[in-house]
Amino acid sequence: MAIGNSSQQGSMMSEINVTPLVDVMLVLLVVFIITAPLLSPQSLKISLPKTAAVAGDNKPQPEQLLVDAQGKILLNNKTLGDAELAELLRVRVAADAAFQLKIEADKTVPYGRVAELMAIAQHAGVSKLAFVTLAGK
């Protein structure tokens, strides 16, 4: 049963009801907001440690910590264990507040081993840490 006068019953309605249109658009917006992060890749495929060569400066050279493919560590070409490294770093940091350490790890060394060495250096008080990579492509 329509409300209105009899002359309007047979004519078409010329106004568009936008409420359903807005509802549909808001639902689509929510769907896109939820699905957009799922479409981006969750992991990055990277190849380390190659970088472009960088010119050095005249600052004092940091001490070099080498990590070979087996995870063995050498500080200035002297083989050390983790405990010995921690103690030696504590002594060096106490002697020089501007102590710098540069880590040069073999490409095959697991990241976990490098992270352990970074933690040892941090607990010893090393605040300036650098990573050495192979220059080139």
C-alpha cells in the first residue's frame, strides 16, 4: 500500500537511494583493508653480504672480529672462545670509551652465531659495531 496521492503512483521515482550503495562501499573498503596486508610478501629473498665499496676516513681503525665458516672466532688474528672474547672486550671498552669493533663473518655462518657475537659485544659495553661485507656484485 503506497502513501501519496494518486498522480504519483504511476510515475517513476527519480531519486536514488544511496544508503545501500554506501553500505556496499564500506563493506568493500573493510575487505580491502583486511586483505591488502595479506597480498604483500611475508619474506624477503636477499643475498648478503655484497655491497658497493665505500671510501674510508682517517679515524682510528676498529678492531677486527673474524668468524669463519665453522663459527670459530678470531679477534685480531687470535683465536678466542666466547667467554674469553667477552672478557677481552670488557677490558678494551674500559680502557677506551671510543672502542670500535668490526665483525667480518663468512657468508655461510648462520645468522644466529653472528647474533650471539653481537650480544656478547653489547653486554661487554661495545657501542660502536660495524659489519664488513664483500665489495662488488
